[in-house]
Amino acid sequence: MWSVIKSVLAAFFGVQRDQQRREDFEHGKPVSFIIVGIAMAMLLVALVALIATLAAG
């Protein structure tokens, strides 16, 4: 599971190596990448909302 999280984070930042991307597509399960990707996106939105709320005072 850690490799899926690491891979999704690298993809979010656009720094994933081509070799790692190919390995993910060959050996990874799409469902796990989708679930982790959705969770990371929701976490990112919540973090941005929290920062905006704190900045507004």
C-alpha cells in the first residue's frame, strides 16, 4: 500500500519516473490507485479550505 501512496503522490506533483509509471500499470491494481487518488484529492481540498479559513481570520 505504501508504494501506491508514494506513486500517487509522485503523480500529483508530476515527478514520477517513467519506469515507475510503467511498473504501476503492469503490476498495480487500478482500484487501489483510484481509491488512493480520490482520498489524496479530498485531503488536498480540505487542506486548502482549512488554510483559506485560517487566513480569512
